[in-house]
Amino acid sequence: MDVDLNDADKVGSMRVLVVDDHQAFRHALTSALSMVDDIEVAGQAGGGLAACQEAEQLDPDVIIMDLSMPDLSGIDAMKRIHERRPDLPVVILTAHADDGTEREAREAGASGFIAKGTGLRDLVVILHEAAEVGAR
């Protein structure tokens, strides 16, 4: 699917929390998402525990979350977040993109699942899809 990265007619402005334990990747992703007109990066977190705190404080529309983090896995963080906000979409962005991992993430409540090597356009499409489902 070809998507214009600056097509603001899809969902409206979307506030995103970016969670990844690798600082350089987190900053690069934040910078790339900041170039998309209808996406606002509400904040960043470097681990699962921080993600739970930031989700509570920042009230994002969507969370992009890595799976492998040192303090609390992305799956466990997502479960904690969903205890308080079951409607908050979480898109898993991971280097461990196999069918078993995706199935586990979706069973735990992930709204989307994408490999880190995937392009920005595809990530933006998945974020929009997740936000649409979360808004229902």
C-alpha cells in the first residue's frame, strides 16, 4: 500500500509513545515520526517500567513498543498498561519478528506487530490502523 507520509486526513493528530531500550534507535524513530504531519511523539521510554509510567502520565493514543528490554519485557509492560487502559493500542516493533513471537504478542493484546527492518511508510500505516481500532 502506498501511503503519503504527510496525509493528515486518515485519523487526525495521533500522540505516540515510543518505547525501546536502545537510545540511538529510539531517537532515530522519534525523529522520523516527527516528520509525519499527523503524528506527534508524546514521549519516549527506555524500558517497560518507564513505559508503564509514561503511558499513565502522557495519555498517548498509541504506543510503539519493543519486546526485549532489560527491566520488563514489552509483553509484560503491555499487559500492565492494559490493566489500566485496555483500549490503548500497542504496536510491537521488534527484531524478533517470527510467527510464534507475533502470535504471543497478539494474544497478549498487541494491536499491531512489525519488524524493525520495515520501512517508515508501513509503520505509519500500522499506527493509523491501530489508532482507528483503539478509537472505537
